[in-house]
Amino acid sequence: MRIQSLLRSKVIEAVQSIYERSLPTVEFQATRKDFEGDITVVVFPMLRHFKGNPIQIGNDIGAYLEKEVTEVASYNVVKGFLNLVIDDSFYLQEFATMAREQRFGFVEAKKDTIMVEYSSPNTNKPLHLGHIRNNLLGYSVAEILKAAGNKVLKTQIINDRGIHICKSMLAWQRFGNGETPESSGLKGDKLVGNYYVAFDKAYKEEIADQVAAGQEEEEAKKHAPILLEAQEMLRKWEAGDEAVVALWKKMNNWVYDGFAITYKNLGVDFDALYYESDTYLLGKDFVKTGLEKGVFFKKEDGSVWCDLSNEGLDEKIVLRADGTAVYMTQDIGTAIQRVKEYPEIGGMVYTVGNEQDYHFKVLFLILKKLGFSWAEKLYHLSYGMVDLPSGKMKSREGTVVDADDLLEEMRATAAGISEELGKLDGYSDTEKQELYKVIGKGALKYFILKVDPKKRILFDPKESIDFAGNTGPFIQYTYARIQSILRKATTKMLEERVPNISLHNKEKELLKQLTLFPETIQLAAQQYSPAIVANYTYDLVKSFNSFYQNVSILGATDPQEKVFRLQLAKLVSDTIQNALSLLGIEAPERM
């Protein structure tokens, strides 16, 4: 906050002037609600630098500030806390500055270009609830980094190769009878996902048959005919078999079409796409370079490893004995490839679940050892899993919560609660259906993003759609309420010069909350945490509702007060809308 910067230098000046001592830092905190004041200087830490009675020190500094700083209207001291009352004129000046900015709190792009990777699905199944948290986090972090002044490239690497893909392909060959998304009426990703489940069912049946015939279960799992056939299909794909590659392309394209619909419904996008089928051999050359430099070593069987025991980790394989790549090889090569393609990249953010924490520690260390300076600016946006009251999800068994189904459930839940509350009288059916989608998506996104990324979430759709409390619909409803007020104002009222008035304490509280928005964006960017923006927005909305309940806006008797309160309400609504946009949430004009 600007007031803190000003006061910090003046408090240091006061201590030098009064006590002839230098003070390296000044500690501030918000004044407690039961004391008079706006900002508090904590005196106790100063006693490490010079001796004295904290109450007397507080009074000495307070008197100095009251005399030397026009923004300080008065002060009081409670024990070792110097409470400063900031003059209304300061808040009115701050308001005028904030209101003039087109997107208050957003910074023009002048910092590094950062690549944010998120989503990164497999092409053998639809996106599910876990992907939703991944997408929402990655998209929101990208938007927050942009707002904080970075250029951003959004990307994903699509896991379009491997045994799991061949399982879906083989099951479609065996059981599909030529079924297509068009003939079935299913989205392509759902159709392919059904065959992944069908493979698992057939695989388990074959295991059961072999065990019944007297084979050990572990042997049966390894030698089930359908698994051996899938492994052979993978070998053919890697060898470039024409028929296998054609089937792979066809089924993957079905999936991509399905993903595109889900991404559009979810409201996320990408600037660049990478495919594992293009990148899985990348990195092999760098393994060779690493061997020459002594970064890696070869074992007797010919496999290549990196010894990270000096860094508190263990040995990590980077190339198998038969010369084939592992995921680490691919990730090393892909990171280097991205910097080659986009030399302006100053950092990368990988949005991946916390079960991969170790993998990314190793990846970043290896890239540093290979001598890439940009490896210092790699960040793993690690996040906890999402659970449902019904329990864990399993893709193979078809018990995952499909992303499309969840979005539809959110819409239906929003519709049910809205109808129950009777909030949408006078809306046409089309308007209602559109609004239900906006409320449902807002509820889902806010519920997931308000939680610190590292924490696990138990997601309950009904709990997330509540028009009171720390929820998306509560914030959306407050925004819509402000729009209703502003529709009754004239353009002239909203554009008049800010009048010089005495502020109500609720107006001052609201202005204080508004001034925190720019630093909230910067803090959220530094910590890669949309939760900071989400919870700031909730606090702003609570502050506005307290103001709304205690101060009349349209009914203000003083015309100048009315003008100011309308303009203040507009700035609040603009800030809510901007904050929600960072979370990928729409702010409806009516609710």
C-alpha cells in the first residue's frame, strides 16, 4: 500500500530525529476493530534497536507523524501499538486514482514471458474431475501472471502414445463393430473411454479364466492374451506400422474433438500444443551430452542414470538399458525444445498433481546440472487431489466423474436451487438456462480455486452453490446487485469529479479493501495461488455488503454523497469483475 511506503520512511525519519538511531524495518498491521485508527505501527520490534518505554516511543513517533505527515489526522497509543488515523483526503485521492485506471490493479506486460503448462490429458479417456482442478488452476495462474505484468504462453503436452492408448484401440477393434462418434451420438473422448473400460473388463475376465485353469495370478496378469496383443500393437506403432498408425490417428482425432468441446464449456484455452508422440524421443541427445560432461553415468547393463545423492535424493534412470526413453528423458528434451522454440521464455510453470513432486524435483535438478540457467525459473504448481463424498475415482473401472457430466450436474443444481429461492422471476427460459450455466460454472470454479492448491479438496456440488457464504454464487449475486443499483444512476453521476466529503467508516473500510487489490494480484502471482485472489474477492464482497446495509446509496440526502457512493459501488463492481476474470468466472449483470 502507498500509505505504508510513505509511513515507513517517516517513522524511520522520526526515530533518527528523536532518538538518533537507525531503524532498518517498520512493522505494520491493520488497526484492530475495537480501537480507533486505520493502520498500526508495532513499536515492540523497535526495542531491539534502542531502549525505551514502548508507550512513550509510540507517543513520540505519533506526535512527529501528526505534525510532519499531512495524511495522518490523529493518533493514539495502546500499549506498544501506535494507531494512526489517516485523513479522509488520502482515501479520496486514492479513490480518484483507482477510478481513473482502466483495469485497476492490472499491470502492463513488462516482465518475463512465462510458459504455463496445464491439462496434459491422456487420449484414452475423457477429462474428469481431477483434470478440472488442473485446468482451472493452470488457467487461473496464467491469467494472474498476466495481470501481474508477465507475458504468458499457455500450453499442454497431450499424452497420445503408450500402452494405455493401445488398450482403447485394441478394444475398439475387437468390440466396436465400426462404431464412431457420429453413429453412437457420443463425444469422441467418451466413446474411446468406453473402450478403455471394455479392455479392462476383458483383461480381468482372461485373468480369471487363466487362474481357474491353475495359473498363478501374477503370471496370468502378465500373459493374458489381450494384454500381449496390446503390447504387440504398441511395438507396431513404434515401428510405424501403417494400419496401426492410421487407427491411432483416427481415434485420437475423435478424442481431440471431444476435448475441444469440454475446454470450451470449461472456459480454458491454450496458445501452444505439444504431443508426446512428437516429444518422447527428445532428450536422448542431451543424455549423451550429459554422459560426456559427467552429469550422468552408465551402469553395467547399459542403462544411464543421474546420481542425486549429494542433493538428498537418490539415483534416477534417464535411459533404459535397451536405449529407450523414460518419462524423465522426454521431459528433459521437451523443456529444452520449448526454450528453443520460444527463446523469450523466462520461466515455466508445470501444473501437475502432488504425486509427481519427486519427479519435478529431479527434472529441475538435472536441467541445472546440464547447465541451463533458465532451470532456476522452473516451478512445479503441485496440487492435491479432489475427492467426492462417494469416494475415489478409477478410470479403468469407469468410475471417474466425467468433466462434462459434472458441468451438467452443476447447471442442474444451480437451476434447482435458483427455482427454489424464486430468484429469477421475469426471466425467459433461454435466459434462465444461460444463467444456470454461469452460476453452476462459477460455483465449481470458485469452490476449487478458493482452496490453497496444495490442499486436498472434498468437493460437494450442492454445498458449492449457496447464495450466502464464501461461494461463487454469493459473489456473483453481489455483483448483480450492484449492477441493479448502477442502472438507476445517470451517466453524469458516474462521471462527475469526486466530491470532497467526510467519509463514513464503512466507506473507508471499503476503500481500504480496494487499495489492497494490486498487491493481492502480485502476491497471488508470486505464490502461484488463485486462492489469494478468490479470498480477497470474498472479503471485498463482505465489505461491500456491510457498507450497503449501513449506508444508503440511492437514498443519500446529500447529492455529493450520492455521487460518491454510486462511483464507489461502480469501482467495487469493476474490481469484483476483474478479480473473477482472473479465476475464469463470469460476472452476470442480473441474477
